[in-house]
Amino acid sequence: MANVAVITARGGSKRIPRKNVKNFLGRPIIEYSIEAALQSGVFDEVMVSTDDAEIAEIARKAGAKVPFLRSEKTADDHTTTYEVLDEVLQCYQEAGKQFDYMCCIYPTAPFITKERLQEAMKVLEEKKADTVYPVVRFSFPPQRAVVKNKEGYMEFNKPEYALTRSQDLEPWYHDAGQFYCVNIKEFWKQKKLIMKKTFGIELDEMEVQDIDNQEDWEVAEVKYAMRHPKQG
């Protein structure tokens, strides 16, 4: 079986300029994803899909491959992750390279570890899954969420759970936004990332942080430093 890690890192970023190569605790943030993928030892190739020369240079210095640059068609704000990955696989196919499994890794996910990637790829193969990706449990039960009604008053979205104890409610999860390991045959067949036979790797909240704005970035640095005191 041949496996490829694809780190998706386009040059444009509006909310956090140059987000994919911005320094995170002294290093370009993309380096954390590249390092985890390389150290996991489960990929035959670790590559970065980018349209940006600076990102490509940083990626190569960190040990990743950039065998081709992303096309203009897949480098805008509206391109889906599926379309980016589909283009990567087609470019490899044209170059005579084929893979069985692929792991799409986001470049702004410094909490990814080699162990989690190893775990996910193992589940993907052993469970004959279509997709395996990390998830985290909602810290507050979504079943007890409140919403504003037409008059502006707060009310329970699901009143039937208003008095239910948190420990008695089924846990709900959300995407950790870090990586997606997929069976390439099914990826092309189903044409999406989250497919029919999907398994989740559960993470705790200290392993997860969305980074959409500067405040998120600062919180992520604090959490990372807490998890890695020697590095911090």
C-alpha cells in the first residue's frame, strides 16, 4: 500500500495575512504539520499543495516535497478541499504515481502529532474505512442550547432536554479541523471527504484549537506552550 500526505497551503488568507507561514512560537506554523507527517513514518510521500513561492520554499526546507504548484483554478476562496486534493491526485497520476491512501493535513494545525496520524492510518486500513478524522466532544451539551425567539427572548432550542442532566445526554462531537485520512478509491467514487464509512479519532480539548483570527492564534500558542513546556 502506498500512502501520501497532502498539506494544503494556498497563499491567500484574508483574516490572518500569510497565515500558513506566520510564525507560531518562533516557527512557520506549516512546519508543525510537515514535521508530524514526516515523523509518523506512515507516508511514502509528504507533499505541500500551494500556489505560493514562499510557502513552497519553506515547505521544501522543512523536508516536504512540492512536485508541482497548485493551479489558479484551485487557489481561490471558493475552491473546496475536495477539488484541491482531486487536482493533486490527478497531477500525480499524470506523472505515473499512484497511491492507495491519502491524508489531507491542514497547515495551521500545530497540535497534530505523529501518534495521532499513525493511529488514524491504522484505523483506516484495519477497519477498511472510507474516512478517518479527529473529532472533539462539545464541552457543553448542544441538546441544551438556547436561541433567540422572534421577540428577542432566550428559549431552549430543544425544550425536551431542558432539565436533563448533562451526564445523561448522548455526547455530540465536532470536526477538530486538523486532518482527514481517506481511501483514495472511495474518495474518487463518492467525491467528498467525509464518506459513508467514517470513523472518528477522539481528541481532548487541549489537542484542538480553531485558528480563524488573531485571538484564536494567541489562545493556540498558550495551549501549545502548556502541552509542550520545554519547547514553550
